[in-house]
Amino acid sequence: MLSKNFDLIKYGFKTRRAWWFSATARTRARFSRTIIGSFWLGLANLLFALALGGVYGIVFKAPSLKEYFIYIGLGFSIWATIGGALNSSPQIFEMNAHNIKNSRIHPVFYLLEEWAFQIQTFIQSFLLIIIFIAFLSPKILVNFIIFSPLHLLNLFLFILWLPLLICLAAIKYQDLYQLLPLFTQLTFLLSPIFYTEKNLGNLTFIAKYNPIYQVLSLLRESIINGNFIFKESIILLLINLFMVIFSFRILEKTKKELIFYI
């Protein structure tokens, strides 16, 4: 089991320049006729956070609009990456069906390409949010540099294995194409992204046992409060590493069956 996973990791490392460049080309093509290019990724999130921060800050009677904007800006930016990775995951192999059927490129290449695309999108959008927020609270930039690396690693691993499992399931069960957007929307509304956990009252277990929210929450809290949150992060890291190994193993076992479904 581990040897097959190691082969996949080695293959991904050997082809890293190809799938990273392919993901970069997608971003460039997406904004090829715009003036500011990929800066739209961060600007869109920033404008969205500003608009909703003002509205929901009044609705939820936030004691400080500045602190609430920081909270919502970071939360929404992280969620945009998680939600984008999940919603696009069912189509990863479907969109590359021709290449999978007619070339010897391993299917994991297309997973890594999509993963790189999501990481690049996150970096370009999140850095602009961080820089803007740093003008409101300079400690945010320091906290981001010092306390966030482990949580960022957890985020990146999470958007690797979960989309892979969803993609493999969606190949056989097309219902996921319809159910996944509904699931992500409900998860977004039920998670304390626009509101704090205390607003859930007796329903705080919804956030506590929500793995998607936990990935988001640990990263956001480390940046806002300047805390490693070491124990929870290590547990989450071990879970993520196990799930990466598990999902790669499932991919290797079902690789030969892909052509019959795509």
C-alpha cells in the first residue's frame, strides 16, 4: 500500500513543473483580456467582504466593525478556496476524459493540476486580503507569517484528498453533481463564517464536529489571535496525511476502471 502511494508521490514530484505550469496557464487564460489580471481574485473577495462586513456587522450588532471585517474577510477568503475546490472536484476527470483515454498520463496529474490551480487562486486572493487587513491591524501580518504555516499546510492537504474522493465517487454516481453545490451552500450557511460560534447557542456542536469548518477556523484563529493551536493542528495534520494516503490508494485501485465511466 505504502509503496504504491510512494510511486504516486514520486510521479507527482517528477511532473511538478508540468502540472504547476498548466495550472498557471489556466489562470492567465482566465484573465487574459482584463487590465489587472489575476488581481481580480483578491479584489473580488475584498469587495465582497467589505460589502457583507458592513451589512452583517449591523445585523449582528458587532461591537467593532473593524474586528468584524477582519473576521469575515479571513473567513470568507478561506471558504472561497475550500468551496471552490469541492464544487469543481466532480469534473476533474470528466473534463480530462479525452486525455485519460488516449494518453499514458496518470490521472493523478489532472488532480494535481486542479490542486495547484486552487492553491494559486488562494495565494493570489488571500495575500491581498492580508495586506489590506494589515493596514487595519498590523499584528495580522506578523501573525500570518509566524503562526499560520502549519494551518496552511492542513488547508492544502485537505483540498487535495477530499476533492479526490468526491471526484472518484462522482464518476460512478452522477447525483453528486447535483448534491454537492447544495451541500457546500448548506455547510457555508451553517458554519460560523459570518457569525461567531457563540451565536449558535446550543448548536455549537455543528461547528465543533464540522471538519470543513475546523480547517477554516484553525487558520483564521491563528492569524487573528496569534496562536499556534498546536494540539488541534497536529491531530488535524495526522488525519490529513492518513486521508491523503487513503485517497491515493483508492485512486490506484480504481485507475483502470475510470475509462468505463468518463
